[in-house]
Amino acid sequence: MKLWYQSLARQTESTPYGEILRATIAQAVDPGTVVDMCGLAKSTGIGVHYRFLEHHDMREVLYNAMQAEQEGYDAFLIGNISDAGLQEARECVNIPVLGLCETSMHLASMMGASFGLVTISSRWNLRIMENVRRYGLERRLVGMEPMNTSPIELKRAMVDLPFRQNIIDQFNVCAKKLLDAGAEIIIPAGGDIIVFLTQSQTYEIERAPIVNGIVELVKMGEVAAKLRRITGRFTSKRLSYAPPIGDYLERTRAYFGDNVYPDPKL
């Protein structure tokens, strides 16, 4: 089985984050599963913080999803809490496409009756709330507690271990506030925080599970791929994720190239 893990950071494969991410993924996969990590190469890799930049990042994500299907990957995983490009990629390809945020929230809903999110900063809260509403999980959400950090500080924490502990301490303070508010599950809303918690083997706080979104995303990618092998289907192509067909598809390919919408199911 081959899974494509799409990071929205630039050139993730060659960064300190990529090294820790690779170790996190390696401990999660079944024997025989290969997970290829891919960061952004043509865009800024900071798009999740700004709409205009995210638009350009998403273009690369979508073309990578189509490339993944053409190269025989069994699933495409978007490893960013924004789930940027998730809906569009599901329209573009037939293989399962899973996102870090949606997967984490739905699994949290299976693990407990309520969940709370620890976000990287207050700027993220409104953006994550858009996903909560999109996935219909408002009634499960207890709240969101922002940490006081930044992408630059998180990069520093990759190599500065005492500074990293400060980040983890912040996470714990925020998580306990959510537990006091009634959360039964804690979701770290950021890949950097997730890998830090993985390295410290932190999967629970005061008897409440901490969703390790990267591990869960990879495992659910395996499950989705296996289900598709067994049943021949996974993503609905009826309405929301239906690709163009017939003349519309021909005109689309004439403009964007023959590799757009690979092997559509008519």
C-alpha cells in the first residue's frame, strides 16, 4: 500500500519538522505500507495563514493529488489542520482523500461525547471554526484555547529542546482549561504540536485522550484504502465531489491538459 502525505509547509522533506514527522509516521504504519511525504515546492508554504497565499498553495496540492492517483497511490492525505484543498481534491481524484482536521474531529467524536481544540494562536480559532461548521460538529465542540506562539517559534522548538518544553507546557495549560469546560477529548490543532507530543509519548491528559492527528490520519488512510480495495468505492461521486463528464470534461482537459481529472468514473 502506498500513501501520499501532503504537507503544506515548504519542502517538508528536508526540514527538522520533516525529520520528526517521518519518525511519527513510521511508528504508525502497518508492515508493507509506504508513506511518501511531500511538502510544497512551487508555492510559499505559508498559505494557511493568509487566504491569498493559501489559494496558491492549494493549486499545488490539487495537482499533487492527481499525480498521486496517476502514480498508483492508494490514498492522498492532507496533513494540515486547515484541510486546505480537501473538498477540491475529492472532486479531482477517485482515490480516498482525507484531511487532518476532519479526520481528527470525527475520530474524537467516536472517542468521547465532546472535544476541545488547542490552537496555535487566536488567529486560527475562526478558521478552525469554519471547519467545525463544515463538518457539522458544533454540538460536539466545547471550545478552543489558543496558545501564545507563532510559526517562527514553533520552528525554533524543533531544534531547541528547552524552548520546546515551554510550548508543551503551554499546550497542557490550554488543554486543562478545555477539560475544566467539559471536553472529553483534546485535539492539538497543528502538526508541530502533534509531533512534539508524539516524541514525548503524550497521548492522554487527566484520563482524556489526546488525538494524535498525524497517527490517526495515516491509520485512517490505510483503512480507507483497504475499504476501497474490498468494495471498489469510497468517495461519493454523485453530487458534492462529482467531476465533470462528457463535453464538459473534454473542454476542461482541452484547457488544463489531459491529466486533469484522471480516469473519471462516468
